[in-house]
Amino acid sequence: MLNYTTKEVADRKALTINPAKTCQPVGAMYAALGVHKCLPHSHGSQGCCAFHRMFLTRHFKEPAMASSSSFTEGASVFGGGSNLKTAAKNIFDLYKPDIIAVHTTCLSETIGDDLNALIIDIDVPEGKYMVHCNTPSYKGSHVTGFTNMVSGFINYLSKKTGVSNEKICLMPGFVNPGDMREYKRLLNAMKVDYTMLPDTSGVLDTPMTGKFEMYPKGGTQIPDIIGLGDCKKTIALGLQTSEPSAEVLRKKCGVEYEAMPLPMGVEMTDKFIMALQDLSKEEIPFEIEEERGQLVDMMLDIHPYTYGKKVAIFGDPDTVLGIAAFVLELGMIPKYMITGTPGAAFEKKANELLEKFAVTDCVAKADTDLFLLHQMMKNEKVDLLIGGTHGKTIARAEDVPLVRMGFPIIDRYIHSYMPLVGYKGAIRMAELITNAIMDYQDSHCDEKDLEVVM
Ligand code: SF4
């Protein structure tokens, strides 16, 4: 790779190299899979749908079921209305979902298909549902698509009856099924009744039974999505991912919300637990206090290895901010924080975080790519790179250890079962980070020093 100045690379307007994001529909498909007996439907060409399914399957190592409007030349010229009509009939007849969640693609957005009008015209069987959201990939990212799909479910389904169901609505953010399980464990421990939308646990982390289930047991139930309008409060985790959908529910049904960062690291998890305690008025159970204490003890143990280490972090905005918050607690310096998802809020929140820990001379940038990150790392090296698989070649080129966290991780297994949220998640992050630093030291030290370590 040639050495450009960071300014030259940052000022590039014409092209993205090694993007730190993917298509909007990938996120929409993921959100739709988190609804029970829902079939995500891609309104566009088969190629888009195949790519998006493949992307999810490579990360989760599970089949990602979805259907397509299968546009051909005719639909590209005259619009995809008749394709959608035929698709809906075939899908309800053959695959028997309870709900079809349609998302658009670049092609249908460019044609200008009016999905609202098209869906009104479709003969949806009694007791079944069809919802949609717009996901043009030439703006936003998979995170935007995820948010839009969650908002789509609320727009179509959620209702306010005026009688509270005494539940909270939990919006989990773009996280793995392992994280969603961890949220549920904490909510149950705190005795808080909830509906989580979406919930991909039990869908994309199913056990081997020897039998293919088109619709696994997990996912948010449709009556629970309808009932979101009667929730007493929304907790929206992930300011960029969840707050817009919480606002949609507030506007539609008057459910007030509290938006907070993903509960990653000590302080952010404390905040989440305190918010739950505020709702339940219950004592915090010993098992949670114990986990927190274990985490703090581990942080003290590993401090000599983490303190002062410079780290570059890339990925989805809320995840990058969560990881940054935790590495700062470990005494590390998040030298570079980048996301491919646009949004000024990311840079603002990142800078607030840096200011709080009195860390200076770091760069936080949204709507950019890994080419810029690589250039910055060339100009000033870091000790560690944290992000998804697409950082692999940069890590190798710069001889920096890569800790795989976030989305997508396509060259490793099991990660999506392991939470990064909560105290348990922070313990896992601490383990991954420390082991990467120590493995690097072991592989770069003299043989005699290695013997001392052993
Ligand atoms: S056409 Fe758009 S939605 Fe389809 S794969 Fe390409 S960028 Fe993604």
C-alpha cells in the first residue's frame, strides 16, 4: 500500500475502499429474523437477496431464511408490483410464515416502488401480516437497515389500548444472539417483565436437533409487538441504532423512552442495571454484584498489560463506542475509532468519551472506510486492532494483533454465542484483549525471555 498523507486519504470523495459497513437490507433481514415465524423478503433481484443471506450465514454460521421478489428486466422497467403480489401468494402458500417483512433494495428504490400502496393491494390471508421498510443501500448502512426494520414492525403493528401491560420494551441494538440472551438473563435476574424487539436468540443460535426448522422457536411474538404500545417504558440500547425506533413508538403510542449506550464495560452496564432497578424497585441480586466484582478484580490483574496501550477500533457505531468505553476503563488509548455508518452523533459521543477520560490526540470518524484507518495506522502505529474480519489484512500488513469483535466475523466460529454486553461480556472482552496482547508478546520476544514467562 502506498503511503499517502492522512489528509489526502480522508479528503477522498470519489470512492470507498474496504468499507466498514454493508448493505442496509442485511440489517433489515437480521431484524426480521428476530420475529417469530417471520420470513424476511427482499424486494429486488435475487442477487441482492443471495448476498445478504450469505453475509448473515457467514457471520452466524446458521441458515438465514429469506425470499426475493426476483426482479428481471421487466420489473426493472415497469416496477416490481406484480412480482411482490405473486411472491406474497407463493410465500404464504408454500412457506406458511405468520408475517412477511419486506425490505427494499437499491433497484426497487431507484424505480420508486411505493411499498405502502403495493402492500395495501395484496390479499394477505386472515390472521397473517405483511410489513415493510425502505432500505436503499446507497445511503446509511446495515445498521440503518436494522433500525428501519424495527421501526417498520412498530409502524405496522404496535397499538395502544390504554391499558398498561406493565412491561418494558427493550430495544437491544445490533448485537449478537449471545448478547440478547445476556440481556434476557439480566432482565429476569432483575425481575423486569419485558418484550424485546427483535430477539434473534433461539433463531440464529439454535441447537442441532437433526431436523430442519424453517421457523425456530425463538423470536419476538407478534402479539407482543402489537402490545408494545401498552408498555410502560422503552429502554433503547445503542443511541444510533435504537433511539430512532424508540421515538417512532413514542410518537405512535406515547411510550416514553430512555436511550442509553450499549451496556459494554463497567460504567455502561452499571447504568443499564440501575435503569432496570429503577423499574423493578428490587434489590440487585448477589449473582450480578458478584459478576461485577469479578470483572473489577480481573481488570486490576490485567492492568499491567493493558495500561497505556494504543488501540484502533472499527465497526458499527454503538459497538465501537461500547468497546472504546471499556478499553478506556482498562487504561488503554483508543487512538482511532471509525465506523462506515454515517451520523454526526458518533464523532460527538466518541469525543465526549475521550474528554471524560482526559485522553487527547485521538481520531473518531464516521462514514469512512478501512483504507483511512490503515493509512492512519501506517502514520502512527497502534498496539492492537479491534473489529471484524475485514481488518485482517491490515493487521497482517502492520504486524498488529487483531481482536475480533463486532460484525461481521466470518473467519471465526462461536463468537455470536458469546456476549460482549453486561459484566459477563466485559469479562470476555478483557480475556480476548489480554490474550491477544500476551500472544503477541510471546511471539515477538527472544527465546530466553519466553522461558522466563513460562
Ligand atoms: S444492489 Fe444495493 S442492496 Fe443489492 S447488493 Fe448491491 S448495494 Fe446491496
